[in-house]
Amino acid sequence: MPGSANIEDLHSALSNDLSDPLGDALVTDPDRMFAYRRDQSLLTEAGIPLALVRARDTDDVVETMKWAHRHGVPVVTRGAGTGLAGAANALDGCIVLSVEKLNEILHIDTAARTATVQPGVINGDLAAAVAERGLWYVPDPGSRAISTIGGNLATNAGGTCCAKYGVTADHVARIKAVLADGRIIHTGAVTRKNVAGLNLTQLLVGSEGTLAVIVEATMRLRAAPTAASTVVAAFPSTAQAIEAVLAIRNRAEPCLLELMDRTTITAVNEMTHMGLDESAGALLLIQCDGREAGAEAQTCATVCTEIGATEVYDTDDPVEGEEFMQARRVALTALERQGSTLLDDLAVPVPRLPEMLSAIERIAQKHSLVIGTFGHAADGNLHPTIVFDAADDDHTRRARLAFDDMVAECLELGGSISGEHGIGVLKEPYLEQMVGSVERELMSKVKAAFDPTSILNPGRGI
């Protein structure tokens, strides 16, 4: 990191070297930079940047990286700032490189079923644009309305349709990126098959801005989805709900299978007045698509009844189905209304979900905290959300301890410390325990090949 002694020299060099090529894209006013210092993670540190660059095009990114490489200044790339692990938090003396203005959908190829976009394009905007052409952009993180494609690529974001259709990595064909020294690379291919050399595209996906700055991506599309059939089932306990999940996976392939626990159900009900059963231990929200959607939904409903659901409701009405899905989409918002939140992102093998859910309940009791759990039951990805008072030091301390306990339990169950939110700053302390010291050394060597002077988001992600 630049020392305080040469900050003044760096400011002078910035002005001399970048004022002309970047113009008003270069920002050094502390007040204007303040909103770009951190993402949405509460318990992670954020530094004071040297400058903010609000890139307008690829040339701005190239000029910024060349200058940073020449002067050894770290660069933190930022999209919409919706991250939950601190990966986009500023470092002291860094350049925050915002790509939010690189927000054009460059080309939609209906024949090839691809869309080429800049990294600042909002996920939901891309989905809406291709839907007008009868196509479907599948990855649908809960932040779809505000998160960017670049950010989704940086963390390999998922969403509700992951179990059947995969995560962001499964829908990217080609990436254009700028290396730490300003050189431009192109990875991948628009062809369906491609084994020419190492898969650099998949290295960039999920790398959290540590290897290169993504400036363009070609994303794969699917034919427009058929109307879905929806099932909502209430269970006395989360254990019974997961028993139903396991049985459903053996008899059907829903495109969406979401879980909400009692704490989350109550929070959603308080916010929306939807009339959900607050006495239920868990709620499953299931959608089936394709030609056999109705029959598959009936199978799911039957399984839920057999397992012991206290209430099962199914509908083929898309409007009604969307209303039920809205309950899951607002889960985090509903919990946020109760206080500050620390959202975890854990993935365990689906058969171990009952143990993980039971552990979360024990941890909430141990630390006297409210923890509402919701998530993608079909692929074992849970989002236990700790509700606490960030203004209370003891509350904050207990929230952090509860977070640590949940991660430890996840590792004990053979799980992953992050299913779709990334490592960032928040989960860096747990990374080596999960991946191994030799494996982490290999990751560091990969980073060194892309970024020999380690100026791209140092200390994050890997």
C-alpha cells in the first residue's frame, strides 16, 4: 500500500498523468468518493481511497491500470456495490475503479442465443431485454434488480434456479478483460464446445476482481421459459421440510425449491400481511417448468403431503405463483426491518441440511440472537441471517461469534464457506481451512501469473 509519505506525490502524479485522458471520470474529492468506499457488508473494514475512477469505456480502464501498475497502487474494482463479503471495499491508498457506467447491452444474437454486455449492466435489465426477444437470461440472484453482470461474474452469483439451470459460470461464453498492466485479453468462445487451452474464463468467474478487470462478457441465453406451476407447502419442522426436499429430488426436477424457516416466515408476514402460517416450522416454495410442469408440481404436492405437510397449495396461475414467490424474494428485506443484519452464505450437501439447520437454531440460542434462515434447498445453499443491533458493541460481538460458529459447523458437515457471495474480506480467515494450504498456494501462483505485482484487490478472494 502507498505510505503516507508519498500520497501527496501520487496525487500529483494522478493529476499530471490521468487528468487529460480521464477527465471528470477521475475523482479525488473525499466527499464524492465516500459512497464508493464499501459494499453492503457491515462487519468488514473499508479504507480511504487515493482516488475514484468512474470509467466510461475500456480505454479509461486501460489507462487506469497502466498508471496503477507503473506506480504500484492497488486497484479495487466495483460494480453496483451490492456485495456482501467486503470484496469491493476500498483499501487505504487504492484506486476504486467503478464500472457502473459501462452499462450497455452491446448485442443480442437471437440465433446464437447470446447477449454481449458491459459489466455495469443490471442483471434484471438484461433479463427484461432478452425476454422481449423471446429469450431467457437464467441466473437470478436475489439482488437481480440492482446487481450487475460484472459483479455476478466476480462472485459467480447464483439464484433460485441454480439446482436445475446452474450458476453464472454456466451461462458465460466469453470474457474481455484488462490485466493489471493494462493489456487486454479475450477468453472463451461463443461455440458450445471449446477445449483450446486452459479455461481462463472459468478462472475469472468467481475471482472477485483479483485477476483482471472484466469490461465485456458474452452470456448464454435460453429459450423463453414455459409457464410454471407452483406449490407452497407448510411443515411442522425444518427437518420434515428437508425430508420432502430429498424425496422430491428423487421423483421430480423442479426449477426452484426454496426454504424459509419460522423466523423468516414471521418477518415476511409482518411486512407483507400475506397470511402465511406463522405456526409452521418451515415453508417450501416449489416451481416446476417445462412441458410436464403441471404433472411434476402434482408429484411435488403429493410428496409434501406424504411427508407430513400441514398445508399444501398448488396453482398453475402465473400471477398467483409469482405472488407466492414474492414471499421468498423479500425474505432479506423483511429481516432487515428488524435490525442490522449479517447475512451468511453456506452450502452443505443436501442430505446434511437438517444438521446445518439444527445447528443454526442452537447457535441462535447460544448467543441469544435472532437468526432467520432461508435459501436454496435443492442445492443445499442456505442464507442464515443474523439480526442484531450494530450500535451495541456486545450485540455486534455476539453476532460475529455466531457467524464464526455457523461457518465452523458448515465445514464440519463437509460444506463450502461460500455458495455464491464470495470470500472478500468477511470470509478470508476461513479460506485456508476449507481449501487447504497447498491448494491456496496454487491459487496464489495463479494470481501471480495474472497480476505479478499484486495490485488487483490484494488480500481478497484467494
